[in-house]
Amino acid sequence: MPTPALPSPDRPGPLPALRASDVERERAADQLRQAAGEGRLTVDELDERLTRCYAAKTVAELAQLTVDVVASGHDPVPGSARTPGAVVKPGPGGSSTIISILSGSDRSGRWRVAPRLKVISVMGGADIDLTEAEFASPVTEITVFSLMGGADIRVPDGVEVQITKFALLGGNDVELSDQAPPPGAPVIHLRMLSIMGGGDVNQGRKLTKAERRLKKARERGELGGV
């Protein structure tokens, strides 16, 4: 796409459309996901709009994608991005034990996590997504034990993650964000013990199918730096 010509004293003309930033694309994408959760978009519509959202070059393009799914009185592209990180509401309650024996356990979406959580997998597996969870304490201790099984743990952005791991005839893979958490961020202590099994730890929200396609396209240089 050619760079739009800027007006000058010698060549007057209208200002070009305001270019969209990565932050503004992410704001619009968050609104599209929320709209899908409210039933305003189907899964296929969300997938198609997210593809266009991450390829958008101007703020006007983002507004066109969100204007029919944002409640009246709200800016289609809000002025401030959603702050990433864990939601902490001190108090009693929350899941403290997740056990998988010859089976699997999945936890995702909005759920409450106790200050101490044990994830036990014996010849089974567990998929634990903490990115939208509510934590009962600013410091959460999670013990993950896998015997001939495995566990996938996804932690939120904007938290401090401290990991201790041990594997016997197995392995534990950890991939955390390069961004340092803000001062005073919630802390998650992860203790991982795997025997003839393994565990994976990743940080940040899981990408949608459309986002994964866009990421691969960027890596291949097919989007011209978008």
C-alpha cells in the first residue's frame, strides 16, 4: 500500500486517515471477543472480523468493525486499553484441588482460585487456564503433580511467576513473557513435579485461530509489516 501523501503549503489537501496502532487494534479485538461472548457475533463472524482487525491500517477501519456490536453510548474504539493481569479479590472460597485419574480435567473462563491449589494428574491430563480466573489471595501457590500424565498451565499477563520444577523420565516446558510485571503485581508460585510425564506453562491469553493465522503471516513477512 503506497504511503499517503501529506498536505503541504504547496500542495493543500485533506489530512490522511489516522493510522491505527497495535494498542488500538488490540482494543478493538477485545471488544469483538466480548461481543461474541454476548451473542452479538457468531464464531465464524468473530474469526473473520479478528482477521480484518489485525490487518487494519486505520482507526476508521477498526470503528467499522465494532460499530454495530458496541452498546449505545460506548466508543467503538475506547480511549484506554483493558489492563492485563490477574483479578485478586481476597476472601474465602475457590478451587483448591483438581484431580485427574485415567481422565482429563479442564478449567477455563471465570473461576475462583484458592490461595493454595493442587493439580494432580495420574495417567490423565489437566488443562488449566488462569487468564480469566479470580484469585483469593495476592500470592497463590500451585502444586502440579503428574504421574504418567501431563498438565498444561496458562497464567495471566502482568503477574510475577516463580517456578520450581523437577522431572524424572519426563519434562516440564516453561514459556513466560519477556515483559516484567508491574510493581506490586500478584505472585503465582508454581511447583511442578513430573514422573514419566510432563507439564507445559505458558503466559498470556490463548490466541484465537484468526490471531494464530495473522501471527504466522507476520512471521513469513506476508503482511508488509502490519
